[in-house]
Amino acid sequence: MIANVVLSLALCPLALAASASQWRSKSIYQVLTDRFARTDGSTTATCNTGDRAYCGGSYQGIKNHLDYIQGMGFDAVWISPITEQVQGNTPDGTAYHGYWQQNLNKLNSNFGSADDLKQLSSALHSRGMLLMLDVVVNHNGYNGAPANIDYSKFAPFNKKSQYHTYCPINYDDTDDTTNIEQCWMGDTAVPLPDLRTEDSDVAGAYQSWIKNLVSTYSIDGLRLDSAIEVNTGFWSGFTNAAGVYLIGEAYNANAGYVCGFQKYLAGVMNYPTYFPLVNAFKSASGSMSDLANMINAVKGDCSDTSLVGSFSENHDQPRFASLTGDMALAQNVISYTFLADGIPIIYQGQEQHYNALGGSGDPYNREAMWFSKYDTSATLYKLITKLNKARKHASSDDSSYLTYDNYPIYTDTTTIAMRKGKMVTVLSNKGANGAAYTQSIPAGYASGSGLTELLSCKTVTAGSGGSIAVPMANGQPRVYYPTAALSGSGLCGSSTRRALKRAMQFVA
């Protein structure tokens, strides 16, 4: 009888989580809808990234491959903007990416129907997973010169008076907020007319739209494109209307500037750390001290580092593998992404070590996932699975883990060690050919404590003063956790029997 009750509980969809505090424990898999999976299931369909053309990815395709995503331990999926886009080809290609919207009230039919999107949302929720939608509130898109725009093509904002006068953005001067917020993104071939989000009619229409969208498709969270280009007074009403967690794209390297947007949004993408993180691990000459300094700067400037987006790839940045093909360096940068502060985000293809053949950035970093055949035996797929499990166990074992500020405890020219709660992570940029050696790390554990390295499952004992002698080799990352606290984790042979027994007692 008890077993049947436990089974029925396991099969029931979990309660949906939409608030910022509930998103804190999640990890996110970023999907570029057109490039993840086709409805027909093809793994050979042509997709030349350099053409910037639609390749046939769909909501149904995503739904059909949720086992692949959830198999890595992800419990949230971020999909591309869903609105109707600029039609046909332009000098800059098609709008397959979703950032050139023209009609808020219609869906991009290339991705599927409204029912298809609802089915994807329902399928995610039935697995206890969340749906994050990418949205654009800063601009629309147009195929033609700024002076020739026909504003009647847009909906609902079809009046020229609802847009700022054309001027190009100067990103070099972040103090000029008027320029950043009112000038246009894009170029003169495909300009992105900038909406007057400071006007009540525009702000009110967006609030009605997002409230209806979240309700209609059961959206759990929003990623906000071009957040720094929107006037800050817009966000309060939009946030209240959405009623879910919002994380903004604040594309800037300055910690104070980016973290300042947490005055208006619960989360921000951690671009300040992204730049020194990639630089630290793309070669043995990368600066670990710059990374350590930025970790501390973000802690000091952000009001809540547990709600920032931790990432090392996305659709706008170069594939890490295009900067270095060294697998050990890729393992280190992904380990940081998961075990530092914030919500980990992995961009589709990163787990397959995609390297953007033909170029390092857009559009070459937007490859079709089906070429990988969704290989679950890939080295980084298996690493991510372990890291997701380690992070989830640490947060289950220690209720303060997610809000415990990660801090550097050791750096040298090729090494950085960090502590977050009971977990110590030791990372190296020596690469796969790095020699074997032992590195003493002042980890702060009690003398004599037994520790398990979660990626290799080898054990060490903390010495006097709480230090650990870490055996390093081949540039591999090391992740330590107290062995006695691993019970029920399923990590390194730890039994899950105790966790199951507790569940049975709870049901009884």
C-alpha cells in the first residue's frame, strides 16, 4: 500500500515554482528553439549556420527530447522569443532567433502552434520542470532603412509616436543613460525601432500582454532581452504584471553597473564574471587573480548573488570550444558555472563541446543540436549530470548553501580554489597535458575530516589547520564534500536507501 502511494506521488506533477526564491535552486538549459530539435526527429536535416536561415526546430521537437535535457539534471528550460517576427529574408538573414518581433499578439508559426507551446509547457510541468521564456520589450524589428519604416506593420505599437527618434547606441558610455535607453539597436539594414517604454500607453500594453502570456502558456520565469536599454521605471509595473521571476540581460563587464539592475529586477545575467571566467580558462596564461577579484566585486555589488545567472556560453558569445579545444579547460569552466554563486545556465550544445565551425560567434555559435544525435555518453554531458547532482545535494544537505556566498580561498597563477558552504572546488587552467602534482588548499575543514572528491570519487583527509592535499593531474577540476554528509546523495556510491526510507516514513 505504502509503495503504491509513493509511486503515485512520484507520478504527480510537482507544484509549479515561479517566484525568485523558488528559482534559486534550479538549473537552466537554454534552448534556441529553431536549432534544438525538429518535429520530424531528423538528425541529418541541413542547417548551415552561416545562412542565418530557419532550420526547422520546433516546440514539439523540444518536447520530444525532454528526456535528454532532464537526464542531465536540469529542471528548467529557457526557450527563444515566441512572437511573430520580420517575415522572409533580410540582409542580415531571417528572424529564426526571435529578436526581431513585429506583432506581440501572434506567435511565430515557424516554431509551431499555440497548442504545441501549451503542450510543451504541460510536458515540462508534468516532469516537475519549469518553462522560462525569452521576451523582448525594448524594440521591434524591420527590414529596411530607419527612414523608411512603415510603423503600421507593427502590433500593437503601430504609431511612429510610440518610438524614439533614430540614433545609434553608444555602449562605450554607460553614464549616458538617455543614449542607452532611447537610441536604437540593430543596424541600418535591419534596424530595431526603440519603443518609448516610458510612456503609459506602451507600458500598459506590455503589462496586459505579459500577464495574459504568462497565464495562457503557464510561463514560470522570464529572461529579459536588452534589459539595460529599457528605462528603469518600466520594470516595476511589468514585474507585477508578470508575477514570475525575471532575469535581465545586462550586457556589460562592470560589476557595479550590472548589479545595479537588481534594484529593478530580481536577477541579472552575470556578465561581469563571464569575461574574466572565460579569460581565466581559455589558456594557461589566463588570470586567476582577475577572476577572484571579480567574484568578490560581484558579491559586494549585487544585492543577491544567488539570483544571478551563472554562464560560460550563450547564443551571443563565442563557443568556449572555439577558443580552446582542450577538454580539461572546458570541464573547469563548466564546473565553475555550476558551483559558484547563482543559477547555472548551460547553452544547448555546450554539453557536446560544440565549437562553432566557421567562426566563433553569431551566427556560427547557433548550430543545430540534432547533429550531435543527442549523445548522452559525451564527456561534458556526463560531467554536467554529476555537477547538477552535487549542487542539488549540497542545497538539500545544507539549507544555507544556495545563499552562502562563494569565496576564493586560494589562487596562484594556474589555480583557483573556492568554498561555498561545505563544498570546496579547485580549478586549474593547466589543461589536459598538465603534470601531476599535489596542491595544499586551506579549505577550513575540521582536522581529520574525511572528504570525497565528487568527480573521481577518491577520498582525502583534512590535515591540521583544515587544509587538504589535493592531487592534481591532467588539468582536471576537483570538487570536495564531507564524506559523512553524502548519505542519500547517490554520489560516489552513496546509498539513496536512507532518502527512500525517509519518504516512506513521511507517507506512512
